[in-house]
Amino acid sequence: MKKLLSFLLALAMGFGALAADRQHTLKIYNWADYIDEDLLTEFEQWYKEQTGEEVHVIYQLFDINEVMLSKIELGHEDYDVVCPSDYIIERMLRGDMLLPISHDFGDIPDYTLGVSPYMRVMMANTDGNGRDVADYAIPYMWGTVGLLYNPKYISAEECKSWEVLRNPDYAGKIYVKDAFRDVYTSLLIALKKDEIDSGAITRDAVSRDTSPESIQTVEEWLNSMKDGVQGWEADFGKEMMTKERGWINLSWSGDAQWAIEEAEKVGVKLAFSVPEEGSTVWYDGWVIPKYAVNTKAASWFINFMCMPENALRNMDAIGYVSAVGGPEILAAKVDDATFAPEDASYFFGPEAAEACLNPVQYPSAAIISRCGVLHDTGERTEDLLAMWSRVKGDNASTFTYVLIGVVVAALLAGYFFSKKRGKKGHKRY
């Protein structure tokens, strides 16, 4: 009996120690390759200097919004900070899955106030289900959806329109981001340009439109160009562009910027265009899920990420554009020798009305004015996914069939080899 009591006491003390340690642990769940990871260690030191408290960062990665959401919604994972996309923030607010972000930092400035006014407009356009989204989310990175292209093979003039994707001359050299929501909304805005321009419908209304008629309209357009698509890609399209295996890629601006920089290193020139018919703007933001344990450190971490010097480091590390504006960011990003003046006052204020900025990272006000935003598609998500599957499913390219053949051959070879070797081990394909 004494041994049992001693065991139970030790077990209770162990759980108590774990619980106490959890209070000094910050669990962060973020996209892969989406932060300067040196900042994680630096945050631990900075947090102790500012608060006198220890904190240990546990950093984990996800690659699909819905996987992250499922772990929190169904698994009740106790992540303290996560970085979902705009439409997932909408869904999390509707499901009462977020906690307010504290702005009580004592003598430390509230760096979240440096978030661009434009990003606050974006948040205001996010459906908070009766809540002020700004209380629950701080934008982290943002960008546009457009066309990464190789001007050696395709002209800048052609890439002013989505119609370039239907040009049969480029068949087999086209890659499309496997992101049904981004592609659907961008194309629907473009296809309804005349109605938007006439005032018959607003761009925001089109951004929220998932009617059967609109889904069919986009599906028909995609079907008219899909035979030329070499790949529906989650991440490899930009690499195909740097190797000149692809000539055009429907992509995100952050991926485009990475590809442009990497291609330049090997003597390949790439460019990026947001078609004139219209497109979309998106953002990802920091939030604190409802099952978070260390909410104090979570709020401090979000504030730390908004410090101008840290925002710049993250931008340099990953290629995407920080939601933080302000004079420090503007001064660091102006390059009079490379870029033509453009109106970026929407993001930085009046002082950026004629700023020489990288147009891939900071599109002009004219481009932004023709872009809608992404929203959660709710119950219509299954219909959009079904449409997307139909479009992709009928487009198995020659490369796809070759790949399938290689995989099947490898599986058969592996099977006979394992039989010969006594079934020692196996491989995944």
C-alpha cells in the first residue's frame, strides 16, 4: 500500500511539474519556411529581459490551414500562437475558437500599432461574426495572386490578362497553384469585371459569391485552359520557373518574389503581373486559440514579431511582405536605383505617394483597387472542392502518366526485391 501511495504521489508531482513547466512554454504552430527561426531563440531572451520570466519556445509546422484547424477544433491542441489565413480566421471566430490578444506590455511599446492601416482595412473586411477581428488577430504577412512569367517566352503585355493562360502556344509550360479558393475568387472577379465596373455588383460581393452559377462559370473557364496545364502545384511551380521548365505560373506574390531572386542567381529573368481584369489580396495573421495555456507569452510574442527590425528580418528570410508599415519599413524598402515611383500611400501613408518600391511586394494603389479579398466559403466549400477536383481530375498530363508508371514500376520492383530478400523492410512512394 505504501508503495502504491508513493507511486501515486510521485505521479502527481510529475504531472504538477509538467503543468508548471507548461506555464513557461510557448507553443507556436506556423507554416513551413515562414519565419527567421533565429528570432525564436531571441524571443526567449527578450521575454525574460522584459518580464523576468522564463519561456521556452516549442515550434511546430503545418502545411495546410485545415490540418491546423482540425487539431485545434477536434483535437483541442493547446497551441498558444498559430498563423492561419484570413478565411480561416473567419471560421475560427465563427466557431468561438479564439481568445483576445492582450496589449498590456507595461513600459514596452505596443508594436502591433505599426501594422499598416491597409491591413486594418483588410481585417475590417474579415467577417468576425459580430466581433472586432482586430481584437483577435494581428496580420503577419500579405500578398496578391497573379502571374509569375518568363519574359523570354511570354510578353509583359500578354500577362496583363488571365487570357494568357488559354494561349495554346504555351501548353505544357503552364503551372497553376493548387489553391482552389485563391484561383476561384481571383478568376471570378476577373470574369465579372464588366459588372463590377458598371456598378451592377460590388467587388466584395463577388468575393463572397459561391453560387452554383458562379462556380459553373469559373469551372467552364478552367476547363477551357486546363489542357495546357503541366502541373497543379503546391510548391514546386516556382522551382520549375527558375529552371525554365515552366514559362508561366499562377502563383502568390511571395512565391514569385522568391523565384525571381533565385532565378537571377542562375541568369534567368522572371517577372510578376497582377492581371488588369482583377485578382485577390490575402493575409495570414497571428491568433491565440481558445485552448492556449500561455496567453501572456503569446501576446508578447505577437508584439515581438511586429517590431520593425524583426518584421524586416522575416521579410528578408522568407520573401513575403510584412503587414507592418511605418517609416522604418518604408526607408528600408525604398530603392531609387531599381524601381520606378508608384503610389503606395494606401500602405505607408502620404509619404509613399511616389515611392520607389518593389512592385511585386508592394503593388501600386491602382492594382490594389481592382483586387478583392478571400473569405471562408462555409457550406459551399465542398461544392468548390468538387469543382476543383473535376477540373484537375480530367487533366492527367503526359508527365503525370510517366510519373505513375515510374511509381508502379518501383512498387513492383520493391515487391519482388523484398520477396527475394525475405521481405526485409519497405519504402514509401
